Amino acid sequence: MRLLIAEDSPTLGRDLRDALVRDGHVVDVAVDGEQAMHFLAAYRYDVVTLDLMMPKVGGWAVLRWLHGRPERPRVLVLSARGQVEDRVDVINLGADDFMVKPFAYAELLARLHALMRRGDTSAVVLRAGALEVDPRARLARVGEVTLPLSPKEYALLDMLLTHRGRVLSRSALFEGLYDARSEASDKVIEVLISTLRTKLAQAGIHELIETRRGFGYVVAA
């Protein structure tokens, strides 16, 4: 999943990003509301943590801007203000959860994981012939054999199977696998496709991923 951490505390933003990246997610960090809106306009996110008291543009304004937008991400609001009225207001503006600062770091991570699971179809085991991809275990298997995939190879396979029958462009795959800080080129997708195909072939899975020249890659429905 792709997440945005909108937080002006460098320490909290860094710690959250590192923990979520270790969990296999793609994470961007915005240090103010203006940057958060820039990221939200440029990329599609699954979950956002939104500090209400940010410089330049506050979290309230970002939440209002998000309200009513198509394919809005799930939002966890963070605030030092814990009045009931504040909680009601942010929920009415479309927030999915609310936490009062200071909070336990472990609880914040638990709340984020709960939001990521809510309505998450990626929890369903994906299958293509003898290939099975288990998103909860983050493993790909052929029979009893677990494929030795790198995190990026696994994420690429998961994306292609999740959108089975849909052609995904190189840039769309890159956006789903790398955060905005990455200095890699989207040509890295060609390398990942090649190594993934090799590992699939070694496990007896051939021609699963089709190349549509000029368009991208697809796993046929």
C-alpha cells in the first residue's frame, strides 16, 4: 500500500515512515499542509495520517480539500485537541479515525494497520494456475515451494495479480513501488519484470506476465 504521513515533527515522521517501509509499504512524508496537498494531487494514496496543526496550510484545510474528492484515501487525524466537538467535526469532514497527541506509538501503528485492513481486498489470496500469492504472509508459492522474491519483486507480482486483466504502464507500476524520494528511473521496472519472470519460470510458471508494447504489462484474466 502507499501511505502519506503529513506531519511537521521530523522525528515522528521519520519513525513512522521507517516502521511502515519495514512492513513493506511505500511511504511519503509531507512536513506541512501545502506539501501534503501537492503529494495528494500527484499520487494516489490508500491511507493518510494528517496532523491538524501544520505550517503553511493546516490539516483542517487539507481535510476540507479532500472531502468529496473521488477515490479519497482513508484518513487518520492527529491532534493535540481532544474535545468531542473536534472529533465530531473531523469525522463529518470525512476522516476515518482520530487520535489525540500525545499518543502511544504502538497504538498509532495499530490504528494505521486497522485502517489498511478496512475494506482491503488485498487480504484475499491471489491465484493464477499453480501460483498462489498470500498478501498477509507476503509470500508467493507454487505448490509447497516458496518463491525467493525480493520485496520489490513480490510487490510487483502482487500489483499485477490484484489488477489482473488490466494493463499497467511502466510509470503506474513505478509509482506503486517507489516513493517520491526515490532517485531510481522507471526503467527499473523492466529489470524487475525480467528477474520476476526468471524466478517464476524456475518454479514452472511460464508466460504469466505479458508485455503489451507501448502500453505496459498485464497478467491475463
